[in-house]
Amino acid sequence: MSHKLYKNLIGGEWVAAKTGKTFLNINPADKNDIVGEFQSSGADDVDAAVKAAEAAFKTWRIFPAPKRAEILYRTGQLLEQRKEQYAQEMTREMGKVIAETRGDVQEAIDTAYYMAGEGRRLFGQTTPSELQNKFAMSVRMPVGVCGMIAPWNFPMAIPSWKLFPALVCGNTCVIKPAEDTPLSTFNLVQTLIDAGLPKGVVNIVTGYGPDAGAPIVSHPGVRAVSFTGSSEVGRIVGQTAAANFKPCSLEMGGKNAMIVLDDANLDLALDGAVWGSFGTAGQRCTATSRIILHKKIAAEFTEKLVTRAKALKVGNGLDESIEMGPQINEQQIETSTKYSKIAQEEGAKILCGGTRLAEGPHANGTFFAPTVVAGVKPKMRIAQEEVFGPVVSLIECDSFDDALDIANSIQYGLSTALYSRDVNHAFRAMRDLEAGITYINAPTIGAEVHLPFGGVKQTGNGHREGGTGALDFYTTWKSVYVDYSDKLQRAQID
Ligand code: NAD
């Protein structure tokens, strides 16, 4: 089957990488389905993209913010029209089921409308001066060229979280999508162009992390870096950015806990556990990967969860009846297989799954069976380390306090959930769970774009995507003083 060749977008032109190399984007549900061929870029390509973004910044930064916002608004409208096509293409390139890829495009639509509204806000402050006949205010200024590095699991939503707030604030961008999912970023940026985005304001450079991502982080023309991905790569990105004194937003891994107490609505918790653990085949940074069960309900809950996990229909996500798609690639299959083995070596028990699905409809894809691991102790590696697959660990607890301790006993701090009907427990969970996100009676996944998104500990470095936190990252504050006294006035002295 013939496939399309995609080029980098630099200064509004589609250009081949100077390396002369390309790579294939392959459907993880069917390795014979080539979604497209993309440029395998290097430092020279990044340099050209940064220069184009620097040139475009001169005019984009002074283009009125409400007009910038109108482009985002039109982008939202066009994305609504193209939603089904882009969702189908996203399922082909990354595997998650069609209902979820529609949700991924919807998240970009929501972000477009939300950030379009900011074009007429971007509020600063006015405040009295300590001196007479002097005016004082603070205004938000764009940062400049922003470098963006994205993961593959939300291939349109996450780039939209980065691009849209950056653009409304007046920045220009160089984005490198994940090598497994470049097409959805192309679709997003094509929509921005069709909505009227001027040339050079967004530039796309595709390729592998060390070749095309690292030069973005170290390029002197890039004034801020936004990275979403693993903690391992985030550490490298953060250190490089720090060495150059660049603001750097890091959104990284998770080992998200759901606590189910003995006073919970168990059927509701069960629905949440299945969706949180096996949605996106467990490949969400917020996926439920530990379920902490009160000992009184543990046996009943475990039995029901295993029954539900075994019944999940796994396959090609373009089929509407499929409930779980493939893992993104062979490497993720290896990771899920490796951790299933580690769990058993540590003394935990695999109640279902634990293996690749490779027969019949699964023969050409990277499918892994929904996996439930029981008898997990809080300090085991399976309870501590991110698997990023459909593998969930069950840990028993004696009490609510015990559950909180277990939930917090990890290096990550992204999302958490509590199932309980006790309002006191709910408020303590909101206060005491060490995480950027806490859900009460809902699973660990399901963030909305107008709230801050991110985590504590090794999940993040203090910045937030979504909500107004994004505006804080993509602007710098300038304090402005206007003296209309016609004489020298000295602050702190006169
Ligand atoms: P990854 O870290 O392997 O790759 C992320 C991106 O970084 C890719 O575009 C990759 O090409 C690039 N990269 C790799 N090496 C690089 C380097 N040396 N310099 C610069 N860039 C480099 O992560 P992934 O496998 O794409 O995504 C999965 C991870 O992302 C999981 O750990 C998941 O928890 C995390 N994630 C976090 C969030 C969040 O918001 N907290 C959201 C989604 C995914």
C-alpha cells in the first residue's frame, strides 16, 4: 500500500530534513498498515526552524491578542468539522479506541475555545504607586520562541495544551511530536494554518528524541521549553535547560493510586477501576496502576475486577465494539512483559493477563492482555515503577490511614482517586494525597482543560499545563512605572 511522505514545516514551507533520512509511522494494531513517512531531522533542521520562529516572533508578538485568539477560535471550529477524520487517523497511528481518539480531538477543541477566550483577558494588574503622580502596572509579555517536545499517548491534546496558550500569549513555536505519532500534530498545525496562522509562527520538526528533541532544548534561540514524557528523559531535558537558564516545564510519569474503602459504592468503583486501568491500554500518565483495597472488600472487588478484565474486547480501535486497543510499540510490550515477570518474582500473583496477545486478530499488532496483579506489597517494584501498559496492581490496606500512607509511598505524584461515601474521608484525601490531581468517586483519569494539570515529586517541576498555569508559563511579567510628576522622584527615598 502506498503511503504519503510528510515534510517538516519551517517558515510556512514544507521541507525535507537536511539529514536526508526518514522514518515510518506504523499502525500498532496492524504492522502492515503504514500511516505515513516522516522526516528524521537533526540539529540543522532545528536551527532552521528556530530561525524561522525568531523571524515570525517580530510581528506575531505585536499582533493584537484578541486577533490571535480569533485564529484559535476558528481552529476550534475547523477541528469540530474534522473531528471524525482526525480521530480515525489518530487511532490508526497510536491505537487507542475510536471513542477515545474522538475525545483527544475534543480536548484540542476545548483548549482552542478556552484559550481563545484568554485573548480578551490576559489580565495584568494595576496598583497604586508609593509616589505621587506616578502610575504602576504589571503586564504579561510573551517569552519568545518556545520549544515543545510531546509524547505519543495524547498526540493532539497535548500539543494543543502547549501550542494554544503559547500562541495566544504571542509566542512562536518549534514543536517536535513523538516519533510514533507525528500525524496528529500535523493535522493540528494544518488546522491552525487553515484558520489563518501566519507563516513561521508554528514550525514542526519530526524525528527521534536525541537527534531532533535535544537540539531544541539546547538551542540558544529557544527561550522556554515545554516537555511531556518520561521522567528519565525529563531529567535530561531539565538539566540542559537549567544549564542555559531557560524556563522549562516538565510533565512526566505517574504511578496513580485509586483507594477503595469498605464504605464505597463498589459497582461504581469497579467501573472506575476498569476505565482507569485499561482505558488507552493503560498508557495514560494518569492511568490507574495501583488499586488500594480495604481488606473487608478486597476479595469481592478482586473477583469482580478480574471477571471484567477478562471480558474486555481487545483489538483494532477503529472497530466501535473494541474496548481496548494495542500498546504503542514492541518496546512497550517488552516493558509490560518484563514487569509481569518482575511482579511474580517478587511474590505477587497474576490473576489474568500477563502476556502478549498474538493470535488471530492480534497477530499483526502489539497487543497485551488486560492484566490484574494481586498480593502486591507497597514497596515492590511493580507497585513503585511506571509500566505504562494495561497492568494494574492490587494492594490491600487495613484502614484509611494505611491507604493514604501506601498511596503516598512512591516517587511520583500525578493523579489519585478515592472511592468512599464518607465526607470526612473525602476531605482528608483531598488534603493529604500527595498529587497534583485528586478525584473523589471518579477514576484517576479524566482531566478537563481549564483546570491546572500536572504533578508533584518526580512527576513535575512545579509548572502546570491547562488552566491559567499555562499562561504563567508562556508569559513573563513586566512591571511598568509611568511618572507624570515632571520631576525626579526616588522610590524608598522621597
Ligand atoms: P519519552 O520520554 O520516551 O519521549 C517523550 C518525547 O521526548 C518524545 O518526543 C521523544 O522523542 C523525546 N525525547 C526522547 N529523548 C530525548 C532527548 N534526549 N532530548 C529531547 N527529547 C527527547 O516518553 P513517551 O514514551 O513518549 O511517553 C510516555 C511517558 O510520558 C510516560 O512516562 C508518561 O507518564 C509520560 N506522560 C506524562 C504526561 C503528563 O502530563 N504528566 C502526559 C503524557 C505522558
